[in-house]
Amino acid sequence: MNFVFREMRQNDKEKMRAFYAGLGEESTAFFNVNHGNENRTMDFFSSPRPNHRYFVAEIGNEIAGHLFLWDTDTAVPWLGIAVRDDFQGQGVGTRMLRSLFSLLKSEGYGGLLLRTAQANTAAQGLYEKCGFQRLGTHPSGEYLYLKRFGRKEETA
């Protein structure tokens, strides 16, 4: 599997539309409620948001996975991540996170925060496997996770 992790580019607009169209019902329910993350991502192509960064995992000529960061002007930005349904269970999420960890550690970030639905047990397994610690429950009702980048830590 030819896996390329990179920052999203202006010419990725149609690929990103295809990515969001490829999310199934459960993925949409967890990651794209009311098209919120899709709208945030598509804003990149017309009016990029400050303190946001967008990344993709490209396999062949398709976007298999997508993640974004916000509050990138802080030491510990927030993370959103999704893998298109037909690429789930193939290690795409793990490879994306490892690539991101390496990049962010080299840029001096201290870690990452994320929230996930309590029912999203598959994602929780991925996060915990990659070194995120569950801190508790966010006021939204979702679980709150933190990944710290230690000086001597391996990249999960």
C-alpha cells in the first residue's frame, strides 16, 4: 500500500469531497455531525482559518485519511481524525498518527488533545494504542484524551 502523509493542498478540493462522500453512516455520526468537520475542511479552499492545519493520507490517487489541528498557536493543539470506511482496519489511522507525532515533536509541540464519542470504541482503541491517555469526560459528554510528547518517548 503506497501511503503518503502530507499537508493538504489547494488542488485537493475534489479529493476531499470524495473523502467525505466515502464516509459511511457511523463514521459520519462520529466525525462529521451536521457536516461540521466537512465545512471546516472545505473552508480551507476559500478562506483558510488561522491556527488550523490540515493533513491527508493519500493512497494511490485517493484520500484515505484526513486529520486536522486547530489552536496550532498553543503547545498542545486539538486533533480531529478520520479514515474513510473502505480503508479502515488497514493501519491507516496508526500510520497517520505516527507521522503526525514525528512532525509535531520536531516542531516543538508538547502534545495533542482530542475528544471522541463514548460509543466510538474503535477510535478509543486506536488512541490508547498510540499513547493517548483518557483524562475524563469533556463537558460535551465525549471522552477527552491527551497525548504528551516526552523528550525520551518513542513515537507510538
